[in-house]
Amino acid sequence: MNLYFKQFLGIDQNFTDFRTSAVAILPFPYEGGVSYGKGTGKAPDAVLDASAYLELYDEVLNAEIYRMGISTVKPPDISENPDNMIKQVYDTTNSLLKTGKFVIVIGGDHSISSGYFKALKEKYGKLSCIQIDAHADLRENYEGSELSHASVMARIREMTEHTLQIGIRSMSAEEAEIVKEKQISLCSMNDYRKGVFDIDAALDNLPDPVFITFDVDAFDWSVISSTGTPEPGGFVWDEVMDLLYKIFMKKNIVGFDVVELSYKRGDNNSLFAAAKLIYKMLGFKLYAYIEKFNQKWPQNPSGALFK
């Protein structure tokens, strides 16, 4: 597997060797499915640049997460055709999963997520999806495309009925009707803040294993402002950390992506927050694994650590 010329965290090559790394990161700079703001195509590289300035020690988990080995791989030459693009996401993530790596995809717009979900579902046979997002993304098609970023959960729900959508604060009347008709588990931002949606029960009812798709517009603008379809009133940083910790501790997370960041010159805050989000999610995955299997924190790259 070819390594990318940029490596997440900018760490020593001893910790980026694909053969010994537990994690593979796939940058996927596609933005053909967007409907408003541009810039998602430049986001993966910019996130990798920002990640070099993260502290490698996690003061909450009291560990250096990177020591399990994190290898950033070269993305394919991405097709502008949506169907071909989805096949590229599927083919690339499928190849990575066969090596035993825990795979992370950095988008790119949200339309890419169904390709990775398909690869994971084929590996595990069954798969649930947690979507953390401002938008429901349940439109059958949008602006004439079934592979719009506004339709990604409609595509994922064609592969599984087991979904949980969290933080939603923007949807159409048609999407609201779909949620009601199909009894989709959806926690709006309003219900989350008021405590009227039982997240614990929803997680308990969601079968393992689980894929997380994280759209950064779930965040409040004070955390991440550079995103293609911004909505006010989102999660603040600590709310997301608490939520993700709970999710990783309760569920068997087998992969995740982070999508919809838009590169905007001068906004280093959004890039840094996205990079740190990825590193924190990796930390939670490692911590959950250590707790479950009574393991020690790795000091050296650990290969297929999560098998």
C-alpha cells in the first residue's frame, strides 16, 4: 500500500509504517456531491497539515495514542463521476480492511460515506450506523442526484435499517415524514439539549458492530465554522467529547469517517479542531479496546491491533 506524502500527525516514520500500523487513514478529497459551499476537496490535505501541530499526548486518557501506529495512505485519482467515485471509495477501503487495519476516511463531502459503509458491511455481514450531523440527509435525491451529500443516509439505509442520527437541526418536511413513517431513531439538537431523547437506550438498542459518520457541521460555529452547509446552534466541543466517549464505550465501533470540512484560507481553528477530533476518536477506540480486553497501552506500532 502506497503511503501518502503527508502523514497524519507528522510522526516519526517508525510509527507510520503500513506493515506495523494498527490504523490506516485514507484522505478522500471529493466534493462533487455538495450543494452550497465549496472547499471540501482541499480539506483532507489541510487537516493533515494541521495535525502536525497536535500534542501527541492525550491528557484525558493519559497516553500517547499514536504509538499504536497510524499510516496515511495515498488516495486514488478520484473520478468526477459519482458512481465511479463511490466504487473507488469501496474498492480502496475494502483493500485496507483486508489488511486488518482500523480504517478512517477524511472527506471530502458526505456523499463518500456510503462507499465505505458498503465495504464494512461486507466484511462484518451486518452493520449499524451512527450519524452525527446537523442535517438528516434522508432525501431520496437532491438536485437530480441520488448521490448528493443530502442523500447519504438514504443510501446507507438501503443497506441497513439500524441507524441512529444525532444532533439534527435541519430537515425538510419530506424527511420529517420519512422519519415518522419508518420510525427512524433520530435525536434532534433540540431534544438532545432538553434531555428528552434517551441516548443510552438508543445506543443499547443499536446492534453491533457500528460505523460512525461524523459531519463536522454538527459542531457549533464556535468550534468549526468552515463547512459547506453551516447551521447555527450545534454541539460545543465538550458535548461531543462526552457523547463520543459514551458511544465508543458502549458500542463496537469498527470504522469512522469525518466529512464536510471546507478549507477556507485563514481559518486554522476549524482545521485544527477537525484534526483533533480524529485523534480523540482514535483515542476513544483504543481506550475502549484496552478496557474491554484488559490490554496495556501500546508502546510500539501494533499491527492489526483491533482484530
